[in-house]
Amino acid sequence: MWAVSTVTMLVLAGLLPDFQLQSADGDSATRIGVTAACGAGAFGVLSAVVWPLLVRLLLLVPALVLGLLVFFLNGSLLLVALRVNPSGRGEVAPETAVIVAAVMSAVASATGAALAVRDDDAYRRRLLRLADRRRRSTPPCPDTPGMVCVQLDGVGHDVLDAAVRKGLMPTVARLLATGDGARPTHRLTPWRTDWSSQTGASQLGILHGSTFDVPAFRWYEKDRGEVMVCNRPTSAAELQRRAIAHTGDGGLLTVDGASRGNLFSGGAGEQALVLSIATRRRGRDYRSRAGYFAYFSDPANAVRTALSFVAEVAREIGQSTRARIRKQRPRVSRGGLYPFVRAFATVVERDVVVAAVMGDLLAGRTAIYADLVGYDEVAHHSGPHSGDAEKVLQRLDRSLALIEKAAEHAPRPYHLVILSDHGQSPGETFRARYGLTLADLVRAGCGLPVPRRAERTHSGAEARAAVRAALRRPVEEKDGQHRPVPRSEPVVLASGNLGLVSFPDVHHRMSKEEIDARHPALLTTLANHPGIGFLLVRSEEHDGVLLGPYGTEIPLAELDERPGPLARFGPGAADAVRRTHSFPHTADIMVNSVHDPADGEVLAFEEQIGSHGGLGGAQSRPFLLSPLTLSEPAGDGAELSGAEHVHDVLHRWLRETNGPQVPLTEEPEESAEAEEERAA
């Protein structure tokens, strides 16, 4: 404010002949700047201290007269400010003082408004006023409790617990009543994901009750000849359609629900920033961008978010530069467009979603589900336990406080449920440790050409040696000799530390025997690599087998008695692997990276130092924070296992609060009169 007022005073001194900030003999630019700064500071202090007192003295003055007096009083304050200026250089004619004071006050007011919209309390009060105006024209809502679910994307149970203990999330700490004598209002419960520990599978299960046939974040479907990617609009729409067909349930939010910032709609009638509807063209309300239009149509929202966006871009550039200077390890590239992608996730998406949720609360909607993705984006590139990620957690906590305060002003009571869809496991990338990607290793194991950088690595040399041994070729072939018959190349996809290998020219899921016959060294190369924990393949003899190093081969039916390499991945791993094996679109070879239980690290097949998508570490352990007034998530100390189980819990809580009901599997019998009326 002081800086803006100083610049304004300098500009006015240059424009108005009767307003000077220098002596008749002239002064240096520094001296003039100091004079302006002192004058602006004095005027600001006098305005803040004297003006409220003058207003109290003039309360009995008619409003019109007071409006005219404002200009003269402001001009008088400016004259006093220039007189008490320690530089003694400023001079202004009385009539000009009125103009200067009016312009400076207007600029100060505009600057103050721009800064105030970044303040959470001021922002919340403004949204409450706007929502109260809209609510007056809407019909009254039920007085039964509603439920708002806020998903903190990628925040694992242990990360949340550590953040609360460090004092980074006071709102969550207050709900859990940690560190003081208050009684808790919420309980913190961990739950376990499926093998595919990523938002696409978890959120589909939470909102639509099914994770069936979602083997990873991205996978190849042979029958359609298409790569499915969970955050692609067409794929998200198809996954939602399949889930509804599989369960016969429209979703968690089918009755008076709102879906904000999610991959899937949950059957909600009110949707904003929902990916699965992004390709629709049936009017403004069906477009995922409608939420942006509604938010940025308000100038105050635009100013608040624009200022925060610029600050976040600068923060990311500074943090990444500091990481490079300190030569932090592990580290991935954070250049290019990433600063803007991060700012979008941590600022724009957050502000739009939080504003939409507050509007839903003040409109009295029954069920609300929103996703805040900022932490997940930052943790991928900075690490889940980094200082960068912790700062995002602090800002997410402030967003939760905004939502909680808005719920206090809602026309009905609300149960606040906070949850996550997965965690993140730290660790360097597969490529950083071994010098080649999973795709390079697969190609080498198939005897296909690989990039020169991969050829020079120890892993690449071992893979080529394994191929020669499998094909009984003791020496490296010259170019053009004994080349294999050309076939379509394998499709290798990565989802965190989970890799998928598919052979598109074979229209069914290949068995171990078929893969060995076609590429004798491939499975051995992968299973014996130090960066790979285990493989899952179909077997003609045992239906499915788990492959590990040193010739380990365990039928899936025997994993409970002989976990083998799965022992390092903790409880529930065998069930997760068996369930994924049953999916129609599971890849020919499912590859999970190695996992170190001591430090929880995995090796991502993508360029991420905080990853999720497979088994191993904190990525499979998200959380559910629920009110004590609702029933226990899982009775008798049982563990919540799978997103489908979380869906059932949320549905049960909605029934407890007389919210939307689970769609009936059978239609109730109609009375004769009702049947005749319907037929007519």
C-alpha cells in the first residue's frame, strides 16, 4: 500500500503544476523519492488514525454535506502530512491538495481491495454475502444434515498424521483435538487401495462403487486397439459408463448432489470441472468449463486468483532453482510449462472448487464431493515429504477452514468428511538409477533395438546377454544377420511404479508359455532385474503366476502360504494381485517395481520422485476423516479395504442422515390405482 501510494504521489507531482516534491533548485531522484515516500507514509498514517475520529465527530452532519466534506478533509490531511514531512520539501496548493488526496485515496482503496480478496477471512465474508442474496430467491431446503466430502488428492494417512503433529494443519488438528484438552469431533481411519493406487480407480470406486477392470492409470485394450488414460475425457466418460452398467447404481451423488473438480460425476445434477462430462456439448451447464466461467465472472475472484497464480509461479521457480543449486537428490526436471501447471493445480483449481463448494453449502445441497489436487501435483515433482509439499498442505488446511466456516452459515447442518484417494511413495526414478526406462528394458529383453544411452548401461548389457543366451547365440550378431521376423512392437505403459506390457498383434491376453516361446529372454530379464519387485502373468497351467528373481514362480492360489516377493509389500497385496488378474483388460505382463520397506521407497517408471499407481509404501494407505456422530467406518476393528468399501461407507452415512438412498435393485410394487394412472 505504501509503495503504491508513493508511486501515485510521484506521478501526480509530475502532472500537476501546483504540486511539487522538490526544492526550487531541484533535487536528485533519490531525494524526490524519499520525499514522496515520507509524504505518502504520513498521509497513510493520518488517514488511518485521524479519519475514524473525524467520522465520529461528524455523525450528525447530513450525508450529502458529509460527502462533500470528505474531499476537503482528505485535502487537509495531505497538507498536514506534507508539513510534518521530515524532508521539508513538499508543497501543494490547497485546491490541488483536494485533488491529490482524492486520487491517492481512490488508488489506495483499489489496492486495498485487491489485497483484501487474497485474505481468506475477507474472501469468505464476501462469498457469504453473495450467497445470502442468491439464497433468498431459492426455496427452503430440508433441515436434515447434509454431507460434504473433500478429497485431498494424494495425501497419505502418514503424511496427514505427520502434518498435524508438526502444526501444519491446525484445522484438521482441531477436528482431532490433538495437543489440547478439547474433545475430538472426528476420527482418523486409514484404508487400503487396490493394486492400482491412483485417482482414476479410487475415485471411480468411491463415487460409482466399482473399480472393476481398471488395472492401472493407463493401459492398452486389445479389443478396442486403444490406450485408456484415466485423466483423458473420453476415457473417463467410458469408465463412468462401465461402472454404472456394472453396479446398476447411478452414483453416490444421484439425489441433490454436487460434483466439483472430480474425474467422475458420481451421478450429481450439479457439476463443475468434472472430466467425464468435458466432451459434452449440450449447453453451458454440461461443460466442465462452466465452473471457470461462473467463478471468473466475478472480478474479485479474478483478482484474488490472478495474484495468487503469479505468486505460485514465482514460488515454484524459486524452489526449483534452490533445489538445483543445492544439488538435491532425488530430483526431476521442473522446467518448461510445469510452473504454470503447478500454479493451475494449487491455485486456480483450488479457488474454483472451494468457491463452488461454499456455494453448494449455502444453497443447502444434500451431498457434495470435491477434489483438491494441489498436493498430489507438487509431491510428484518435489517429493511427498518435501518443504514444498508441506506448504501446499498448509494452504489446503486454510481451504478446509473456509469450507468449515461456510458450513456454519448454511441453511442446514453438515457432516464434514475429509478423505484421500491414495498416498504417495518417495524414491528416485527407475531411469535415474539404472540409466534406462522400462520400455528400453522390455525392448532389450525382446531383442529389439534400444537407444544408445540404454545400450551402454549395465542393465541393457545384461538384457542383451540374456537374449543371446536364450537364443543360444554366444556372440553378438553383426547387422543384418539372424534378425527376428518383424512383429508389432510391445506397448509399454507406466502408472507410477506399475508397468504394463502388452503385445497388440495378439488379440488375447498372452500366457507365460506364449511369451516364452515368442521372447525367450523377456520374462527372465524383467524378473531378475534389481529394480523390479515381481511380475504377474497368465499361465496355462496355473491360471496365473507371480514371477520373481532367481526363477521364483508362485501360482496365485498359493500366495497366502508362499507370498515370495510379495512379502515385502505388506498385508492385502496377494488379494490385490489376484483381483487385478481377474480383470478382462489386464496387460500381458504386469510389472511392479522393487520396494524397500525400511524407507518406504519405490522406483517410479515415470519421471516422478513421489509416485503412486502400484504396490509398495505409503501410496496404498490413504485416510478417511469422519465425524464421530456417524457410525464407525468399519466395525469390530476391521480394515477398510478398497475404494468400493469406502463407497459403501459413504452411502451408509447418507442413509443415516436421511440423505439420498441407494437405488433399489427391484422396483416396489405399485398399487392398482397407481399402476392404472402410470399406464394411462
